[in-house]
Amino acid sequence: MSDTPEPNTAVRKAPYISVGWMERFFDVIQRINPQIVDNDFLASIAKGNEGKVLSALRFLNIIDSKGKPTPHFPNLRLVGERRKQSLKEMVNEAYGDLIKEVDTSVATRDDLVNYFVRTCSYNQNQADRATNLFTYLAREAGLTLSEEAISSAPAPTPRDRPDEKRRYSEQSQRTKVTNRKPATTSVQTIVNIHLDKDTPKELWDRVLKILGEDEDETQ
């Protein structure tokens, strides 16, 4: 029996994590340069979903299997054209099979979704999200995408961004307070007026008018 290990035929499945998590990861590493990217580091980025983000970062070769930053990592902390070029190399490596098979310059969103359904055995929801992430990364990297694919890509929502969700919630609360109608206060006053036969007729008329009485009926 041969001791030669069998080749690894496992299919590398493209990640379908939230675009907002990836955006926040890029934001955080501009301020922090970690030695290890693990669950603790990602807790503020995707609380409860750290494992999904770790898998995505490994797929993109941003970190290795042990969470150590790869040579791509420090380049992602750069700005301008240097960063864009590094992103382009990263995307071309990670999504090489897609880019070879699909002409992204003319491919529609449906073409991209169908690619992920077929090659990763994803359902439509998973393929939609994988398409969102690829489209976001490709645009950041300056790859050429069709106008249809760009225009159909959804923008990150407050649910995707923890910080945006918090601001959205605070804004909603402020709006509710601002639009709240002031409470109506009811005031009841008892006035005692003493009238007799010597009271001038003009005063009687004023009192009766205030009370809504018909002068003719009271006479």
C-alpha cells in the first residue's frame, strides 16, 4: 500500500458573510495591528459569528489556519493605490476559478449567483450573499464589473453594521420623542357667583352669556 497521501479534492467554498462585517474588519485593522486574529479579536466585529468571519478570512488568505496574518494582511492596512493593488491580488487569488470561468466585465448578477449555486451547492439565499461579498471586494479592488452587477448590489444595512444599527436605533428613539404629541391637561374650575335682584342687568347678561343660557328663557 502506498504511503503517498491522497490529494485534497475538497472544494473551497466561497464565503457568504455579511458585507458589513468585512467592512468593519477593514476599519478595525486600520487602527489595530493584531498578532493573532481569533474569536476574541472578532468579538467586536461580528459577535456570535466569529467563526464565520474566520473562515472567510482564511478563504481570502488574509490569515492562515492558525489565525496568523499572511503577507496580504499588512498591505490591507495601507491606503490609496497600494491598498487597491493588494486587494486586487487577493481577490484574483481567492476567486481565481470564478474569474477564469465568468467574464465579470459583462456578467449579470444572475450569472454570479448561478456560479455560486452550481460550484458551491449553495441555496439561493447563500448564493445571493456570496455574490454580495464578491461584488463588494471586487469593487474595492478595482476589478471591472458590469453596470448591472454593480447597480444590483445592495448597500450595507443597519443590521449588517453593529455601529450603524446602534445609531439607527438611537435616531429612531429621538424621532419618537420628537413626534410625540404633548399630553392634554384638563382643568376644571368652580366659580361661585352671587347674584340677586339688585345686581345690574349688564352683569346678569354677561354671566348668562358665559353659561350659554338664553337670556329670553331666563327672564
